[in-house]
Amino acid sequence: MDSKYYNQPNSLNWSGRQSLANLKPQYWHEAIQLKSISNIKNSNFDVAILGYACDEGVKRNLGRVGAVNGPAKFREKLAKLPWHCTNKTIVDVGDVICEDVNMEAAQENFSKAICTLLQNNMKPIAIGGGHDIAYAHYKGIESYLKHQNKRIGIINFDAHFDLRPVEQNANSGTPFYQIYKESKHTGADFNYMAVGIQKQSNTKQLFDIANDANVNCVLNTACDSLEGLKHVKQQIDDFLLKIDYVYVTIDLDCFSSAYAPGVSAASPIGLSPQFVIKLLTHVFNTKKVISCDIAELNPAVDYNDLTSNFAAKLADHILAII
């Protein structure tokens, strides 16, 4: 991993209320451990938090920039939450960063970092950054599993397919198209399920590409009732039958801007946290999740840190059920 594209974990990101000395850790900042990814080998951690401090892909996609600061703001909010993961050891391993607008180099180094964490028996929880994190994350998982003959699936909670064809350069809207085209070239399966897709956020061309790629598409309009929850859970179960491991990626713009205004492409029409959390619990309880990320946290356009606080609590929930 190239040190030019890496920042060590920073203890300044982890501060908050101090517990009484005779108590065990009561808050995240008191329990989290910090370690350079170069020294992670043979460490006995269950979960690793890895940042992707890059929004070059968002800029290329003509979105609202600012997600480069998402990982730091996320840690700031998570640090102050009560600590309930008493049966797990969790480490912050710092950030992969984008230098000289070289998103491709950042993605390559992020992939290596994910592979390293998996090789050392840690469950990665990554924080973006633009959704171009997804291509890098998937490639890291793929590298880890390359000699194991395992089938990888993707479940993406998102308002967008992110299946835009690459024209000049890849961006935050192209990650799953890149994976799809590479799978066609190699003859590998492309197992992709997108939950929360909005018709108003995707062109007919993108729906056609999704259809050609046999994407399992769940529209946001199907995610608004108990009956819808039951149906989507069944779709997820059917999807998981054909894969060995699933990579879960959550683009915060899948949620209504009432809950997540601080994203690159906010929308008033979106999913509720309660609905998604129920689905995430269902997915993680299958024990097939190999890795996970939360993308598009943009503090620059957030309102009263609402999205940052939400992302931290969402991650806290995920870590509780891993």
C-alpha cells in the first residue's frame, strides 16, 4: 500500500465525555483502538473501521463535493455514542486518501487495504467518501477470494443504480457498471441487487442496462409498508441463495432528505431508517456479509450534523448485529 494515499488513524477524531475511572468504557472513544494498517498483521481485532476520504468521483459526476470529509465527521459523531459492543474488539485503521485527483490510485490502495483486513480475519466497515468506494471495495473482496471459488453478491441500498457507462473517466456513478463489464469479460457472475431505486433518479438507459445485467431491482415505492418489508426480505433471501458472500453498500442518498440531507444528491423521496435497519438486520443475520460500507456522507451540505449523526448510529447498529 502506497503511504502517499494513506493517513494514519488520528486520536483527535475520538473524543467525548469521560467516564468514571472505576467503570469500564461507556463511550466509543474510550473503547476504540487505533492502529496503522501496516501493523495490523496478526492483530486480534474483530472489526476494522476504514475511511475512504475521496470525493473526486462525485466531482467528476457533477455532484456536490464535500464527502472527502465524511470519514472524519463520522468518527467525531461515533466517538460520543454509548459503547454497547462489549463482546467485540474494534480498531480504527485510518483513511485511504485521494492525492492529485488520482481517484484510480486511491481505489487501488483502498482495495489493497480491504484485502489486508480480510486476510487478517477482520470484518471491514468502511466510510466514504463518494460511492466510487464501491468499485474499490468489491475489488478488494474479489482479490481476497480469488483462489476460493466463491460467489460474491452485492446488495446496494441506493436511490441510483450507479450503472453509468464509463465515458472518459470512472466516477461515483459508474462503480457497478465497471464491475458488470469486467464480469462479462472474465465470464464471472454479476450478482447485484439494488434496493431503494427511484425512477426520478435514473434514466431509461440505466433501467435498460440494469435489465440487461439481470439486476435485482427493488423500487423505493415497494419499501413503504409491512407487506413491502416482507416481500423485500423474500427477494433478498432468493438473491442470497445463489451466492456465498455478500458485500453490503449503503449510499446515504437512499434515505429521504428528512433523515439524510448531507449527501451529494439529496432527495425528499426516499427510504426510512426503520425500514432499512430491519432489512440490514435480516441480511446480516444470514452470516453471509463479508464486508460493508456507508457512502456519500457530505458534511459540507449537512444540516445540524443530522446526516453525520445518522450515519454514526447506523454504523453502531450494524456493528451490534455483526
